[in-house]
Amino acid sequence: MNKKDFQHKDKKMAPKTREPFARKIFKGVLFLELAAVFGVYGLFHAMNSSRDFRGTMNRRFPSVLDLYYKSNEWAGIYGLRETDQEAWSAKKE
């Protein structure tokens, strides 16, 4: 045997460090939660800035629009629901 064979056997390879499965799950859940927060904020901003978009939400997802109105009422902003209903009924006539 030559010297290289002995050197190779003496050197131990460091074990590969792998990220624990729990950490990967945590990062995935954190990413999904952040994406959800930004998505909900974008939806709120769109509903807050456009009556036409609120009309679309009223036709497609009335429960989401109801939650929007309730959150505004909890924040002390009243009358938005009634104003929208009046505008939509005037538009239909």
C-alpha cells in the first residue's frame, strides 16, 4: 500500500448537515402566511378604492364584501354599505 491510501482512510468526511424537516415546514408555513397577508391587503385595497370592484365582489363573493363592510364598521366608518347600495340601484335604473 502506498502513502495515499493511508491518508485517505485517516481523513474522515464531515457529515452533511441537513436542514431539519421542522424548519422547512416552518419556513413554508411562514411564506404562506405572508403571502396570505399581502393578498388580503391587496384585496382590501382594491375594495377600498373602487366601488365597481365592490360591485363585482357583491355579485361573486357577497360574504367577502360583507366582511369588508363589517371591518369598516368596526373601524368606525359607517354608511359605506348604504352608499354602495344606493349607487348600484341608481345605476340599474
